[in-house]
Amino acid sequence: MSSAATPPPTTVRLTSPEVAVRGPATLGEGPTWDAAAGRLLWVDILGSRVHGYDPATGHRTVLTTEQHVGAAKPRTGGGLVVNLRDGVAAYGPDGSGFRWLLHEPVPGRRGNDAAVAPDGSLWAGTMHYDEKPGGGSLVRLAPDGATAVIRPEVTVSNGVGWSPDGTLVYHADTPTGTVCVADTRPADEGHVSPWRPFATVEPGAGFPDGLTVDAEGAVWVALWDGGAVRRYTPDGRLDRVVELPVSRPTACAFGGAGLRDLYITSARVGLAAPHPLAGSLLVVPGAGQGVAQPAFAG
């Protein structure tokens, strides 16, 4: 047996981080590259706003939603699907035509992070405002409106992502400190095997929040209260750490030309003395190779 020490993970230090959009988002979340529009989407959950940003032109848009918004994703044919306080809804291409797709209000509960699966369904998470243990869930909304509970009794349902071939799905229930993985069949209406641990964040290093999966099948995870984004190889090994000036990065996604730039949302909520960049959208140019994300087919 070799006595050589395990080498430390590669660390990318951002001593002068690039700011894509400087902004005072209270709880920025859910970056998503909208390929059809050539823009990045993200939300300010507590500000009830969906932001759009075209990195090629600098053009920005803002849509104010009816309720707190946990996530916004593009729809096939234009418009957005949004995970709101009381359920999932849709907007038309011009931001009008609001309609509920799934209306299930529960006192004290709101929608949180969400993602679109390879089959065009939306997997939407919920949580209680007071982070009541087991008060949230992960639900699949099919394009035809059918629903199924994928993972019940989670506390803070956060990042969801799929392996490039669609056979694995990852999910973070933030307070547990663990990203879990399950086997899934893309054509089997969201069927998953029992969840098992994929990567656990050690105490004191933060909590797993939003995530994205790159072209190599590695999982990038934003660490709430950890001031970093970590990359885990498909076998769950930590191999890269992107250090950030903000203590509460919330999620990450690849975007821009060639899907090589890593965009990172952040929050300032709950911080007595937030960093000046807290709440901004950050970017790490050329961080890796992303995978094109599907639009919601409903």
C-alpha cells in the first residue's frame, strides 16, 4: 500500500472575482442558461423578481412575479415556468398570460429551487419558511400536468441535476449537508431508485445548495455559508474548489458562448455585514464545459 499523501484538490482562487451583474438581490438563486434567447435567467426569491441578462450585449430584463419565486426556467416555444410560493405557474413570451399549472398552497411553505429533466418535465422543490424538518418535497410536473412526488419529507429542497446521459439524478436537501444521487430512467416518468449519498460536506465548510452537472458528469455545488463552489467527480471525489468573496453563494450554472462560463448567484439575507458583492451575479470565465439544458415542455 502506498504511503503517499492524498494530494489536495485543485483550488481556483478568485482574488478579483468577475461580476456579471452587480445587484443587491436579497436571495439570488437558480441561474439557468436560456439558449433560445441567449441569456442567463436567475431569481431573487424574496424580491419576487426574475432577472434576465445577455452577456453579449449587457441587456437586462426584470419580471416581477405575483409571489416569492424559487426558480424560473424557459419553456418550449417561449415564456417561463416559475416555482412560486403556492405552486408552479407559467408566463407567456412577453411576461403576460399568467396561469397556474400546479396550485397547491400550504400555509408557511414556498417553492424553492427547480430544474428541467431530460424529458422536459419540471422537478420543483419546496420548503417551509422556518425550515421545518421534513416540511418540503421534490415533485415532478410532467408536460401534460401530471404530478408525482419524487422525494417526500425533505427540509430545504435545493439543487437538482442529471448526468449527461440522463441515468443519474442528483439532489441536495441543504441542512443534511449531503448531495444524494439516484438511478433514473429518462423515459420512465421520473422513476428513481432509492436515494444514496453522493457527496457530504464536512462540518464548518458550508451547506450544499444549488448545483449543476458538467459535460464530464462532474457535479458543481454552491456552498451556502461556505463561500465557495465545489466540483465533485462522478465517483464523488472532490477535485476543485472555486473560492468566492461572498459567504452565501446559492447556485451555479454554465452559460455564455459554448457553455464554458460558470455563473454563480449569491444572497445577502441574514447577514449582519454582507460583503459589497453579496447578492450579485458572479461569473468564472472558462471554468469548465457545461451541458445544454432542456426547456420545460409544458
